[in-house]
Amino acid sequence: MNKARYKTLLYIVGLWLVFTLVSPGCGDTFDALPDGSTITINPESASFNNITSDTIQNFTIVARYPDETPIPYALIKVHGPFAIPNSMGLYQFYYYPNGTQTLGNLTVDSGFKVQTDASGTYTFSVVVFATSLFKETIYVESGTVSATAVLEVTAD
């Protein structure tokens, strides 16, 4: 093999390696809701005063098309800045309703992805730890569509 062909081959292999190693993987993406759709989260606010033990709060997400019909099996990301795994760990997300009261319920880190059911709804829970006073925003989003809920712990 002559020197020019060898350099060309090295160049092509080098480019292939760069694109292979730098390109994002296909497994971490999901279909976003169409523009104009809406997400709601209920309740929009949950406030607890003088809690002395861990407290559970359920949240229900509803995804709808622009014409207000439900979006079945919509993929949505749920996160909160001070939820576990943040070192502050003020609360823990649970994949299903009723937190620790549901046998086999799964703890999930902030930034978890959920899928609505056939009616466009999904319910998850949060266990608030009786350790700190705080006011926090929980975000639910899919593409450009998002909603928020406020979670607050106060004391008299």
C-alpha cells in the first residue's frame, strides 16, 4: 500500500471513530408531545405545615392534544431540583401513587420518565421528609410542553 492511500485510510478511520464516539446514542430519547398540546398536573400546589413525620402526596399528570382530547401513552419527564438524588434530598419520588404505603412501589430519582395510560393520565407520588422547611417546584415536561406544581413545607 502506498503512503498516500495509507494516510487516506487512516483519515477515514479517524473520522469514523470521532463520529462514532461523539454522536449521541439512540436509547436516551423519546417522542415529545406535539406542539400546542398541554400537560396539567394536579394538584398544582401542595403545602404542609408542621409535619412531624414523612408525608405522602400524590400528583396526577394529564396530557392533551390541542383539541383537548387525551393523549394516550404520552412520554413525560418528571423532575425536581431538590429531590433525591440531590444531596439535599428534601423529598423522594415514587413511581406509583401512595408512596411507601403501596407494597412494591419503586423509588425513582429526579428526572424519571413516565408514560400516561390509555386515557392520557399518570399518577405518581412524593414522600416529603420531615427534616426541612422548603418551597420547591416540580416540573413535568415533554418537548416544548410543560407544567409545574409547587411543593411546600412550612412551620408556625
